Amino acid sequence: MRAGEIVFTGMERVVFGRPAAKAVADAADRLGAKRVFILAGKTLNRHTDAVRQITEALGQLSQAAQQTVDSLRQSSLALDGLNQVSSALSGGVSRFKLVA
């Protein structure tokens, strides 16, 4: 049996009725983001154009890092994602906000 812990971030708001790409770009602008880290599942990334639309809406902000993770239970992929986050943090990212 595996042991572990998952800590969920607090949800501050839910946006609906608007295209996701526009909502994410507006949130990044409102927060004064200098970089945005996109974390998306394999299905969302490969079988929809949602990630591409968000990336295009964010422009330069999204080029800081992008990592696709199929399942957080797949430890090697999760570890790669955490390494990307660590690299982003060492590159000057001061905080992360999960947006789904």
C-alpha cells in the first residue's frame, strides 16, 4: 500500500459563462502574473484545443513552463511536474494559482 498526502489549495472563485482562455488571461492580469504555469491532463491536452487556446490567450506569460500530467498517482510524471515547478520557482516565480 502506498502512503501519501494531497493538500488542496483553497478555491477563491469560480468563473463560468465565459471562454476559459479569456477567463484565465483575465485572472493572470488581475493577479499581476509575470508567468503562468499550465498543468493539464493528457486527455485535455491531446483531445481538445483548450490548452492551446489558454496558451495563446496568455501569450508570453505561458511560456514560463507547461507540463502535461496524466495522473498524479503516476509518481514519475508527478515528480517531473514538481521538478518543473521547482525550476520555475528558482527562476523567479513567486506564487502559483491553480485554475481549472
